[in-house]
Amino acid sequence: RRAPPVPLRATGTHPGGLVPCGASGSCRGGQRCCQARGGSWGCCPFAQGSCCSDGRHCCPAGSRCTAGGWGCSPQRWDLL
């Protein structure tokens, strides 16, 4: 079953950010930093999520991006 990818959220610039992203941004605890378009950073709301290559989306833990950010599919460890 495929899940839709989730858009990245903007990083914060407050010093209380628990997950540093680059030199100036941060994400809240329980989130993951993803490289966004133009070299900036975005926050994925899933700590173990996977960042999509489109630089705008991410997928939940246990899934991976497909078609450059158009969908998420379950990871199959038996296919590695």
C-alpha cells in the first residue's frame, strides 16, 4: 500500500531547536532535517523518515520515496 509523501516544513532559527540543520536552521525533536531545494533545509515530521530527491517531501519511517517524491512505498529488506 502506498502512502502519500509529506511536504517538508520550514526550519526554525531559534536556538532551542533540538535537531540542527546546517549552520543556521533547526528542527524540533522527533523530526529529521532534509536538504531542500536551493541548498536550504526543511524538516520532515518523522524522526526516522526518508527524504525525497525532489527536495520538497519526505516519507514516514519504514517507507521510501518513489518517483522522485510522488509517492511512498514500503521498504522491503528482503529485496536488498
